[in-house]
Amino acid sequence: MDTNELLALLVRHREELRQWLDDEQYRHFLAMMERLREAGADAERAAMAVIAIIRSLWPVPDEAGELARLLHVYGRGAAATATVPEEDTLLAALEALYATPAAEPVPAEPDVPPVADLVAAARRRLLAAPSREAVPAQSPPADVIVLADPDAGRRSPEFQFDPDTGRPRDIVVRINRILLADRDPWGAADWWLGGNSWLGGPPAALLGRVPDDRLADAALALVEEDGR
């Protein structure tokens, strides 16, 4: 399934998406769709945007049936099959998705905030998590997530480190490499600290509570080629 087919899937199931995502989640999903539009003909940026779109749809539960199954299948191969979408297909999909009303009447709200506002809000949430000052060259770039805090400088989320040794946890290093944390530290941090319907909670909160391989499988399901 290439990106054009993914867009067709989203449009076809747009009413179900609106049912299963709350207003904040749906706005975040639309913001990731806008990221795909902004990628233009840049194949690498388009692929990263597709991965972000799939991430934004993780709140869709298994109870969504066919929609959930197709999203899971596509998510496993997204990194390998993502393509630059046809411009007309993408614009038509955005128009349909923006026009889809909420499942239940809600009070009138302003237009969807600019993407920059949504991104800033998401980053503030991630920076609010416990963290430590990032030590220069403390690990290879992909091993440890480093976030740029405009007030506190370079910060590394605390969950990454073993409380006894202070060194990065092996499973965190393994998953950070899967998530390309050196290229997309904010996306990797969002995966760790955000809700995860497959695992039943934020992955960072499940360290030491669920098997390491289960955490890794959840990350691989998002970015690894299906069947590899």
C-alpha cells in the first residue's frame, strides 16, 4: 500500500476516524497531514510525514475493526512503502478530512490552529517530562533522545537512563535506533511519552514492567518493513 492508497483509506474511513479520535487527537492528525503537504516532492520528508501520520492514528482502538487492521498492516511497512503522493490526491484528501464533522455536536471552536501552534504545544508537553542536561557526545546520536528546550538548553528525557548506573538503558538505545531518534528526536520522544493503544500506556511508563521485546515489537510495527 503506497501513500496514495493510504490517503484513499483515510478518506474512505473519515467518519470512523472522527468517531474514534477526540477533537485534540483529530487536530493533531490533521497537523501531520499538513506536514505531508509541506513535504512536497521531497521523498525523505514525505516518508517521515507518513510515519508521523500513522503515529497520530495509534489512538484508533482495535474495536475499529477493518480500519484498525488496515492501519496496523500499513504501519508495519510504512517506512518502506511511503511515496510522494499525487498532489491532486493529497489536496482532495485534505479537503475531505477537514470537512468531516465531529461524531457528536460540539461547541463552536475557532479554526484549526496553525501547525506551528500544535507543534509548539506538543513540544511543551514533552519538555515537561522529567529530564537531565544532555552531556555532549555522551552516546552515539541515535542512542539517546536530546530535545532542545528554549529555556533550559539541551535536555535528555530521564526515562532513558538506568536509575542505578545512570547509563542509557539497553532497550531504550535499541528502540531509539529503530525510531531514528537522531533524525526525529521529537517524534521518538512522543512515541515514548505518548499513549499507545497496543501496549496499554506510554512505553516509557512500561519500562521494566513489560518484556523488552514487546516494547521493541511495538516500535518495529511502526517503522519496519512488513515481514522483514
